[in-house]
Amino acid sequence: MTGSTQVPLLDINRDNEPHRDEFVETLTAVVDSGRFLFGPDVVELEKEVASHSQAEHAVGCASGSDALLLSLMALDIGPGDEVIVPSFTFFASVSCITRLGATPVFVDICPDTFNIDPECVADAITDNTRAIIPVHLFGQCAQIDRICQIATEHDIPVIEDAAQAIGAAYHSRPAGSWGLAGCFSFYPTKNLGGMGDGGMLTSNDATFADRLRLLAGHGMRPRYYHQAVGINSRLDTFQAAVLRIKLRHLDDAVESRQQIAARYMNLLCDAGLVGPDQIVLPSVDPNAFHVWNQFGIRVAGGRRDSLRGHLGERGIGSEIYYPVPVHRQECYTHLKVDSASLPETERACAEVLNLPIFPTLTEAEQDRVVEGIAAYYQAGAKIAA
């Protein structure tokens, strides 16, 4: 979007602009080195992400989707196995399960944080459960301590989907350091976003981390000798070089997101827009360090789509994460999941609207967002009168 009256959902170019000269310099160095794969920036980024996540090991890969897939491959999950996962999430949290012939067992979410409900996880465990995938949605950790406790009681590995949550923490312990593996995405819209696809796995288990690295490289070790059937999933040196620069600025970017989220909360409350018949603000778990990859409000009364349309007419960006739960996607109709078993998931898909949030969003732009929402409800009040 362009023009002074526009408020984009996000503005990657604006966020990247302060670091442009650094990007050009480091990318030129990669070009001159000719080491486009397995370059030193990849090794250093792995060390830096491991340190940032307080994990012993990190393994680069081609995407967050591949990180999830590799984790399940390393567990030898396949037909007959069940993996517990939320349905209110991006498709990749589930496709990694079905690609291996295993069965996703969908469980409901907490109505306040939109994260997977630990007690629903406990109720869903069977003799066939081989893994649990909690998703740290919108930048806030799920109740990962309770989930790991439940998993330990049943000797089930936890694979953290932290694609939206690098830098987030629970009880001051970072996302990606709780489970057997943490899965991160460097897709450009993420808090630590590259200039294309990229991903990373973290683990505190040296044997498991080594297995992940093997599988990410065609199961090949040494060259042309294949110990396992892996995939080709490499983080290229260009992406790693860019990500190393952005990682140095990640804490500042997170602080900006937190300030923007807090200001949204105050503005929406002060405008009288918060209430059960209007907007429900995002909930922050007191045990969580929230990094605000998204700012998701609930819009009550079946008015979410109408409000979004109104904002769009005023040049204000917004998005719906997610309009259709994974269990109702066309490719999963054969699973015959009863939507009545996932009431909070269904309600979230009908009510959640994500407002613009990115580090360089200005106060004036925030004001326009809130003014746009206020104008919508004021117009509704006039019609009702």
C-alpha cells in the first residue's frame, strides 16, 4: 500500500531499510566467497540461534515446514502413529504429520491465548500417541511447562512449533529449549525474517540433533554414502548472512512490538471499544514473554468480516489468521473430524482479526487503525438508533 492515508498490515521494506547497507556488504562477501551452501555464516548463525534460544544445538534447514517434518522423520513416525496438534494453526503444523502417513489428533485451544489446551492434550493421549506438537501461536508460548509434564508422564516427545515465536519465553525459559526439538521459521514476515525461505531446529539432545542434520542432507554421511532416506533441506549462506545481521537487532525489534501492542491495548480501551459485544483484546499469560508476531483481537457478534471490510475501505490492512481450521481444509475431509469437538477452535476462526503490527509501525498509523475501528462501531450505533 502507498500514500499517507494507508496503513499496511506489515512493511518489510521499511523494517529492513535501516540495515540495507549491512545487507549489501555481507551479501557481496558471500558472492565473492562462492560458498553459497555450507558457508561460515550458516555455522555461525546456528551457534547464535542456539545461544539465543538457550539450546545446546541448532541445525539450519530450508524452512520452518521442513523443521517440523525433519523432527517427525527423526522420530521414525509413520502409519499407525498419532501426533497431537492444534487445528487453529498454519497448515504446516499438520502437513508434516500426514506426509509421513501418521494421523493428526486435533485438540482444542484455550479461549484466551489461542494456544493448545494442555488438559485437552492429556485427554487425547492413547497408546498410539508418538509425539505432541504445541504451537506457540502469534508470538506467545503455550503452557509448555504443563505440556512437557504431561508428555514426560507418558514418555512422549514434544516438538515445539516456534515458527512465530523466536525470542519468546515461558517462565523465562526460551521457546525451542523445552521440547526434544524446537522448530523455527525465517519466512520474511516472521520476527526474525530472511529474504526468502529458511528454518532452524534447536535441541538439547546431541544424538537427536545429529540425526536431524543427517536427515536434512539426504541421509548422506560421508558424501555419496546414505545411512538413511533423508530430504534436501539446507539453509543457504545468503539467508544465513542476512539473518545474522537481523538477529543482532531482534531484541530491539521485539521491544518495539511490545510497545506497539501495549499502546493498542490502551488506545482501544480508551476509545471504549473493548467489551463482550465489541472487541476482546489479546490475552497475555503472566508466565509468558510475548514477542507479538501478531496482534489478534476477537470481534464479537459475527461482525469480524464486516469490520475487516470497513478497515479495507479506509486503506487499513488486516488479516485473518486463520479463517478455516486445519481439520476442515479440503484435503483433510477424509479424516472426518467432528467440529463440535473443537468449539474454541471454531469460535476463534470466526472471530479473530489480526491488526497491523511491525517494528516500524508509527503512532500515527496506530491511531488510524483505532480510529477506523471506532468509526465502524459508531456507524453501527447510528444505524441501531
